[in-house]
Amino acid sequence: MNRLLKNLLKRIKQTKKRKNVKDTVTEEWNENPYLFQFRSIMEQILEKKQLSYKEFAPVLIDEEKPEMLVMEEDIFIVLKQLERDLNALTILTDRPRAFLDFAEHMKEETGLLVSILEKKKLTFREFASIQGNVMIDFQKNGHFLNAEKKDGYCYIPIYKIPWKKGENLDIIVPIGYNTVIVKGVKNDLELETIS
């Protein structure tokens, strides 16, 4: 009983410390409120990186535990926004069947052949042969990527680093270890027309 009480008090102290330290907000941050504006944000990032949308070749890395989600998944929210005018797309996932309908839709509507590759079975040589220039990482805690794999890509972590609201309706978007400031906060009426 005494041991149980000590453990409980220890947990309470740890929780209080977490709430007091602002740096731990990153650990607890697990959603991105800007995903419904992702196309606009992505276009601004491409412009800053001096890439046209025709040259845009995204590699999307699926979440590590998507089975825990109840609502529509964030990766599909982003895919729906990016699909118009895409010339290349690769999806790295542990559940390729979940993306077959989307790939079929893209093939019928636009002629785009979507590459769906299994993360677990992907060798480094196969990864190196992927044609892409922007890596959009939907993993929350996953360690599929290392610095060597990120090299040469514009790396956008969706969850690992919080996206912040800046001044004058700006959004501060992490790009690897750097940040890019884009315009993007729209009012609620405009957001409703997107969804």
C-alpha cells in the first residue's frame, strides 16, 4: 500500500512538472489544425523552395498506428487536397490496402499511377530509387526516417513539431529543422466550403 502511494505521488509530481514546462507541449501535441488548408500551405512552401506544382513529387509517410483512429484519417484529408494536378505520388505505408481505392481513383481520373510501398519491406536501395522531392511525414512517434533518408528532400513533419500561428494570420511551418512562414489562416466560412 505504501509503495502504491509513493508511485501515485511520483506520477502526480511528474504530471505537474510537464504542465509547467512549455517544451513538453511538443510531446503531447498530436493534431494539426491546419490540414484543411494544406494545399494552400504546400503551394507557398513550393514557391519558397522554387519548385512548381508540376515538379512537385510528394512522398507521404503513413502513420505508424492508423488502426487507433476513428474519424477520417488526416492523410486522406491531405491526399484529397493534393490530388489535383499531381504528376507523381508515392505513399509509404504498413497498410497498402487502405490506399488501393485512392490509387484506383487517381488512375481513372487523372492517369496518375500512385506508388504504394510497404514501409516494413522497403530496402534502403528501393527507398533511394523513389522519385520525389517533398517528404510529408504523418508519423507521430515513428522512426522510419533517419537523417540519411531525409537528405535531398524538403521534409515536412505533420505531427512531430507543432505548427504555430504567427502574427498577421501567418503560420509557422516546420521544414525539417527549419521553419517557413506562410499565409494561411482563413475564417470559418472559407473552411466550411473546403470540407
